[in-house]
Amino acid sequence: MGMSQKNLKRKRVSLSRAELKKVIVEKLPSLLKKEPELKEYLAVFFKDHFADKRETQDEIKNLLEELKALRLESEKKWEESRRRWEELREELKALRLESEKKWEEHSRAIRFLFEEVKDLRKRYDIGIGALGARWGIKSEDSFRRALKGLLEENFPVKVERYVTKDLDGEVFEGYPGQLIELDLIIRDGELIVAELKSSISVADVWLFERKVRFFEKKEGKRVTKRVIISPMIDPRAEALIIELGITAYTYVPEPEEGL
């Protein structure tokens, strides 16, 4: 008996790890049913190695709550970001509209100033033109009076202002009734017709020539000399004056002035 127990003990000790595992797997469930205290022992034994079911459920629950809180926080932040973006977009839209409004106002102001400057320049040009015309007329009249006084006081000549109407429209073709004015210088039977103007163009030369012919035809007198007196004569008018045999007295710049 003693020998058999000793052999049995040796046999048990000689069980391999695999065999022992197999025995535990096969015998443990039935033992746990028969021996409740063994179940409690194993629970206490493995408590430090495996989490309790309740604790595991609590941890999972807490983790889920944390995930839910994070999701809610993320959604909240996303909503705040979206709302802020909408606010920024509306602010940018308002700024753009305000900028467009101010630009339009500036454009209207610039257009208004441009029109004012344009109108002012137009009025200035008209005023200067009118002033120049009045100045020219006054200058011509002053020079005519000076010429008359100078010639009549120092030379045996007579200066007359010839004024008549072109009733048939010979000078101004198609415009009858226009005044014809000429300056006549009479000396010992010589008749000189002069044209005094602040400026002379090609048209002025032709008009002067037509007035002289009209005078000769109407009065039956022959003009012995035609004279144009002006400080400014168009270069093209100068060529025509030479071609028609008219004598011109004008301003000749000094050599330094032409440089």
C-alpha cells in the first residue's frame, strides 16, 4: 500500500504541463459545480489578474461617456466655428458692399469734379475768347485812330473809314446786306486800301481781296495799293498775300526769339 501510494505520487509528479492543463480543463468545471468554495477561491485568486465584470462595465461606461462628451464638445466647437465663419462672411460682405458704395460715391464725386472742371474750362475759354476778341477790336480801333492821326498830322494824306452794305451779297455770297468796312488812305490821287486786324488767316486775305474788288466796282475807283497790317499772319496767308501782290506789314521776331 505504501509502495503504491509512493508510485502514484511519482506518477502525479511526472505529469507534463500539457497533461496537467488538459486535466484542469476537463475536471475543473465539474469540480467548480461540486465545490462552491473552490469557485470563490479561484475568484479571489484571479482577482488581481483579471478585472471584475462590474468594474469592466463601469470602465466601458465611463469611456463611452467620455467619448460622448468629446463628441458633444467637438460638435459644439464645430458649430461655434461654423457660426463664426458665417459671421465673418457676413462682415466681409458688408465691408465689400460698403467699399463698393464708397467707391461709387468717389466715382460720382470725381465725375462731378471733372464736369465742373470741364465746364469751368469751357467758360474760361469762352471768356478768354471774348476778352481776346474785345481786346483785338479795341486794339484795331486804337491802332486805326493812331494811324489816322499820325498820317494826317505829318503827311499830306487823308484817312477815311469806308462803310457800306453789300446789298446783293457779292462779297459774302448768299448773305446780302452785310456791312463792308475798309480803311482808305488818299494821297495826291493815289488810293491805298488798308486792312487792320489782330490776326490774318487765308480766309481773311481772300475776304479783303473781295472787298477791294467790291469797292472798285461800286465806287468806280481804282485802288493803287492794297495793304494788310497785322502782328500775326498765318504762314499760308503770307504766301497768298505775295501771290495776290498785297503789301503786308507784320511782326518780325528777333533772331534770339526764334531760337
